[in-house]
Amino acid sequence: MYSQLRERIRLLRARLDNAAPVAEIRAESQLFVTPAPVCDRLVMLAEISNRDHILEPSAGTGAILRAIRDTAPEAMCDAVESNSGLVRYLRENFNGVRVQCGDFMEWQPVQYYSRIIMNPPFSHGQDIRHILRAFSLLRPGGVLVAVCLNGPRQQEKLLPFSDIREELPRGTFAYTRVPTMIIRLRA
């Protein structure tokens, strides 16, 4: 048993030694990759279809985009990301997704969206501001699903408008024990 475990560790180390980083990420960027089960839940709650026009305003490494593509491969997708290295990665790996490089809070879209799925930055109430900004970009009848901090300000500002709230277990996001939740808002 130990020899099998040692061999697996050796193989994993070899893979890591040969891996190239996707992009340089600064610590203050607040990039916390959304785990696949959370991405799948976000997409399910958004009730997406191939007819939707979907926005991912904090695209990061594309975890949510991957879940969108797995569920609705023909849906039109736009993504916004501020890290130019990640933008390059997204453009190379997500054909058909229009990826914009910039600050979502300053970005000016050319149309409204039927679905918005997001995991915005959390610090200093940024999640609230990002979610409210994203909500303003929904078409009538549209759906926004987001991960956000599960704190008193979020509960005060966002829960009155949400039809679904699901608490996520502490530690859902790597290296953090921050309380988080998924919310859904309908336009």
C-alpha cells in the first residue's frame, strides 16, 4: 500500500514540476476559484439553456464558464476579467466566449443579459456592489445567481430581492473559512 502511495505522490510531483502557471495572480486580487460542485449548483439555479445570453463578470480561471459550457454549449457567453494573463488564458481555452479585459464596475456592455452567473470579489462590500451592478444588466425576466459573503450587510442589501438563499459550508473556498452563500435574484 505504501509503495502505491509513494508512486502516486511521485507522479503528482512530476506533473506539478512540468506544469506552467496560467497567469501571475497578485494576493490582493481576491481570486478564489469556484469549486466545480458550486459552479454546477450556480448553473442549475440559473436555469440556463442554449437560447440564453449569459454574462460571467468575474471570470477568473473560467470555472463557472466551464460549467456553463457543459450545460448549454450553444449559449452566447460574455465574460469580464481584470487580469490580462487570465484574459489571455480564457480567450485561448473558451472558444466562442467574448472575453473583455477590464474592471467590471467600469465596463459598458452593448446589451442586456438573460442570465448572469458570478462569484465576485468580497472585500469591503464589493460583492454587494458587483451584484447590484450585475442586476442592472439583466433583461426583464432574467436571472442572476451569485456567490457572496453571508454577512449582515449582504443579508440586509441582497436577501430582500432574492428568491433563493443557500448557505455554503465554511471552507468551501480554498484557504478561507469565510461564511458564504448562493443567492438568486430575478429581474
